[in-house]
Amino acid sequence: MELDRLACDRARRARDARFDGRFFIAVTSTGIYCRPICPARAPKDENIKYFPTAAAAEAAGFRPCLRCRPEASPGTPAWHGTSGVVSRALRLIGEGALDAEGVERLADRLGVTGRHLRRLFRQHLGATPLEVALTRRVHFAKKLLDETSLGLNEVAFASGFGSLRRFNGQIRRTFGRTPTELRRLARGRVASDPECYRFRLAYRPPYDWDAMVGFLGSRAIPGVESVEESRYRRTIAVDGMSGVIEVSRLPAGSSLGLSVRFPDPRALLLIVERVRRLFDLGADPAVLAEQLGDDPLLRGPLAEHPGIRVPGAWDGFELSVAAVLGARIAGRVASMFGSPVAGGLGLETLFPTARQLLRAPLERAGVGTARAEEIRALARRVVDGEAALAGVDEWTAEYIAMRALGDPDAFPSGDPVLRRNAERWRPWRAYAFMLLWQDARGDVAKSWRIGNAQSGSGRSACNSALGAS
């Protein structure tokens, strides 16, 4: 991935937070790399190299700066300047695809050869898939050392290292210090509640938090998730264990606060990655403004919501069921067929898995016969490892692609005229959709822009995707 040196120079000199995570600054005289917002004294221009990712800088032999903490940056947007294959690979790596399997297996899942996948990663990210995965683990370990009171053994396994020895060696190679020394240097670390882990998750400002919680709150599944006082809570399950998370916007530092109550710290890396996707923390508002700001239909909504994000989903199957049934009936299904959760901060239910709904008598929850058969068929496809998008109408497939798969170009609108006009918004149609949703939500009279037709169910787009479920 080729960087524009002049643009990087300007962003570095201005310490522009909008570029945080979009590139990294390596200093050849010190062997250290930094974020564009690093407060340290600026190095000489001739001693500076730029890298598109932290993994690329580390692969070139540079160590992370302990002052600006590159591991705490928002991260490189998976959808910006990369191929679709790389974006999907990054998502799978974020879900731990390389923790137990090799690059060849990952490439098979993506339908390419391992050699081609490595070439794409070098081209777009400046590092191999294994280097990206290793940087992910090392940076999360540093986050745990800085922000929690977990013991070193727990940090090692929670960040995906198979042994304490390997963990110690990699931390020393990456940071030039031992884990114990890094913890001693940590600033602002708080004594953790042993039952609650707290993290700061950075984003590129601005962030339209009100729009995000408004969207999630209007679709919250009762008993499973809620939005109260601008805080999002939900129950979660990982590897047969259950817990609860809470997310809020912090008053300073361009960060969200994440609280995790979960019995096994080894799941923390996966949980944090999912929350980052759920709240679209890799988005780049500057790029979106540049690409969509000149459009006459989007100019006004973008000015009102400059930090728009696309809400993701904790679980694709749960989202698919809720998209078909609506949040209220999905909550009834969860109450009847889900599993209980203790200490859920007012939430008491895990959404049922696909296996739990395979033969569930959904009609008892008020689901019509045809819808019940549709949900059971969807559960069967998920259990059999088939695509959840198969067998659903086009609108629902686009909606699932936008939220569960993180496709920035998904566009769940049934209005054919709007869809034709939306071609000029590629490949950011999902963000255009969210801007139109905000516009329609703010003024019901504008809802005609979104369209009144939706294929399949016959509901209006405003009443389904754009209005409260």
C-alpha cells in the first residue's frame, strides 16, 4: 500500500487525530514507530519512514513507542484501500482464524491460494497475514498489561500465546522490555474488579454516538440487549460460557469505554474484537466526508452527522432472526428458548443458538407458521455451515451483509429508483444508508426518500430498517 508522503507529513506536523491509525511514523535514528498524534518532539524529516500498518512497521524492525502506544490506536480500516479478499481475511484473523490454523487454511476459506493471499497482504497492508496476527496478539497483550491487573500468565493466554515463555520472548522482541517492566511503566492502570475487565477503545473523531445508540436501542432484543442513559448492554456467549458487556462513550480521549463481565479472560481478545466491529471503530470519517460530502442528497445529513457509523452485530444468526421477526418477537423467542444469564445488569437471557432453534416450536412465541419454518430452515443452514444469507429476501440479505458481515457497500433499500441513484455512492453505500436513515428519523416527512417498497415481506423500509423494530 503506497502512502502519500506529503499528506503524511502534513498530518504528522498537525498531529491530526483524524489520521490516527491510518499510517504510522517510524524513526530510523531511534528504531521506534509512533502514531501521528504522538506528543514527543518531532524527529528530523530525513529520519522518518511511513508505514500503512503497525504490523508493517514491526516487520521492518521498528519497536512501538511507549509514549503514544500504537497498540491503542483505532486500527487500520479494513474497508479502506484494500481488496475484498484482504477485508474478509482481516475479519477472520480478528476472529482468531490464525490462532489454531495456518495461512493455507485461511486462504482456502477465502477461495485463493496462500501465495496470492500473502501477496495481497504485502500489497495492501505491508505485512504478511502471520505478521498481522502476531501484531494483533502482542498489542492486545500490551493493552492488558496497561489497563488490567491480570497476572502475567493470564495476560499471556488471554492474548493468544500458547506459553508464558513464548509470550515473554515476543514482548521483549517487540517492545525491548519484559512484561514486568512494561507493567511498571503503565500509566493510568486501575485495580480491576476480578469479575469485570475495563478497556478504552479508540476511534477517529468525530463519532455520532447518539445516532449509534439510537439505532441499536430501537432494535434492542428485550432481555438480551438494552440501551439506557446512552449505555449499551447485552448478554454474550463464547465457547459455552456466558457474560455481559456494557459500552459507553468516554468524556475525553476519543474512546469508548468497554466493561466485560466474563468468567474466562482467554475470551477477552475475541470479545474486544467483536465490540470494535459492533461499533464500527475502524471507520474513517475523513474519507467518508471526502467521498460522500459532495452528493446533494447526502450533503445535509452528513453535515448533521459527521461521525456516522454503521452498527455491526454481536452474532450473525441472532441478527438474522431479529431481522425476520422484529425485536419484540425475537425477545419472546429468546425468553422461551434461550439460556438464562446470572448477574446480567438487568438482562437475563442469552439469545438461542441455531442448534437450539432447529426444532423449536416457535409458534408458541407468536411466530406465524411460515416465519417459523423460515427461522428453522435458517437455523439448519447455519448448523450445516451454509451461508446465512441463502434463502432470505434481498432486503434482509443486504441488511445482514451490512451489519453482520461489515460490508461497507451493502444497501438494504427496496426502492429501485434510490438503488439506481445509490450506484454513485459505491463502495460506501452502507454509510449512505445510515445517513438517509438519520435524515428520515429526524423528519418523518422525508421518509419517501428511503422508499415505500421492500421485496418479500411488503413492509415499508422506514418501518423496518429505518424505524423502530
